[in-house]
Amino acid sequence: MDFTNPLVYGVPCFLGFIALELTYSKKFDDKYLYKWKDLTASLLLGIGSVFLGALIKAVSMIFIFVFAYEIFNPLVDGVRTNILGYESFGYAWYIWILCMLLDDFTYYWFHRQNHMVRFLWAAHIVHHSSDNFNLGTAVRNGWFTIFYKPFFYVWIVIIGFPPEMLVVCLGIEALWQFQLHTKYIKNLGFLEHFVNTHTMHQVHHASNIEYMDKNHGGFLNIFDRIFGTWKELDENVAISYGVSTPPNSYNLYVILTHEYKNIWEDTKKSRNWYHKFMYIFGPPGWSHDGSTLTIKQIRKELKLAA
């Protein structure tokens, strides 16, 4: 069964909503919500990710998702059967819901690891590198996450969900993530108890120490609550957006690669191979001599000093 990726229809909507928010903010609210150079960089990064994504996603579908699905769910007497012996999943409505839940669970861990592993953070930092929080920032996507993202999700097709179903779920998740990047939608009441909302995503993009590395969820906030990364927005705290090591440039090459350069420079600080490994695959901020600290270490020091 063939399905169309929802992002095919989402892209023109993205541009329309960005134009709407931009116009409203400039005329009626916050004329500094959008900066023209920053928006241009975000849009160019988004356009690049669309073209690169179209190629890589096609490859991932053929060589990763479909390949894994065929290997682990072969046809047995005309019936698609998982190697564990049960019939692979079809397209019933409850299977779609289950696939979305598994997609959301996987998104949480994929997103969280992008913040916890520095080499992955080097790709993901692009999305956080703007000091603005708006719908333009939503399309400010790194180009290198596309290369490893399918490997986080492939287990879903391995256990028997059709590849095209997973791709549609990924598209729906991306649509939800886009619209979270606006400050104009406030508290959603009872939905705040289980849905990842706009206020929670403001927390996620904040560079305030108490907010960093929080709220990694996609649709739901249940996984953040279960695994200890949920944080509610405090209206009394002034939010600063961006990252602790910004690119300080609107050049696309610099934005895309500046953290890789930082990693390379850090690996030269020690001849110890374990130290080099940790500078690449340890948490952002890790250092062998304490010259820089991880978020957990900073919070621990602040707690001891309080």
C-alpha cells in the first residue's frame, strides 16, 4: 500500500505560516522576533534539508527500512510473517496509533541522544543555533542528522510495521514539531498534562541552565516525565534562546560545521585516547581537566553552592 508523505503538503504551509507570524510580529507585537539575516539563514538551511532529505530519505527507504522489513518480515506462503513467527502488522486504525506511539517513543530517544552525545549534537546544534524562537527557526534544520536518523527508527519496521506507515508517521511528527516553534500559542490547559506543547518547546530551546536538555518529546510529554527530562515553563523566568557555543555567523557553512570544528580543536587538548573519545562521543561540555563542564556538572555545582 502506498502513502504520500504529509510533508509534501506541509512545506508550502510552513512558508505561509512563517509569513503570517512574521507580518503579525512586525506590525502588532515584537518587531525583533524575526531578524532578516537569521531568517534568511534558517530558510536556506530548511531548503537545503528538503532537497538533501528527498534524496537521503529515498535511499533510507530502499536500503534501510525496506531492506530490513524484507529480511525480518519475509513472505511465507503469501503472508508477510515476522521471523519471530507472528504475522506482520497491517493497516488497521489501531496499528496506525501503535506505530505513532512507537515513533514518538523513538523520537524522544533520538532527540535526547542528539543532546547527550556531542558528535550528534554537532549536527543538531544547527537547529538551536538561532537566538530567536519563531516558526522560521522551526525549519532551521541541520543537514547531517538525516544520515543517521533512520538507524534509530529501523527497529519499528524490523518488528513488523510497514515502512511506508513509518514514513507517514515520521511526516506527521515533523508537522507537529514545526508548529511548536511559536510563542503566540499559550498554555493549552488540560492538554499540558500529556501533550508536548508550545510552552514546553520554549523551555527546550532556552539556554537558561535550569531549562537546558529538557523536554525532548515529540507529540507527548509522557516520556520526558517518565525519564526525568520534563520541565514546566516558569512565566517569571526570562528566557534566553540559543546555545552556549553559538556560530556567531550567518554563513551556512559555519552554522553547519562550527561544532565539528570545536570538537576537532578539543581533541587536541590531550594525548589520552580516552579523552579524545569523550570529546567526540561524551556529553557536550565534557572536558578532561574541568575547563568546561556538562549541564549536569554545572547544575550540581550550583546546587552545592546554594
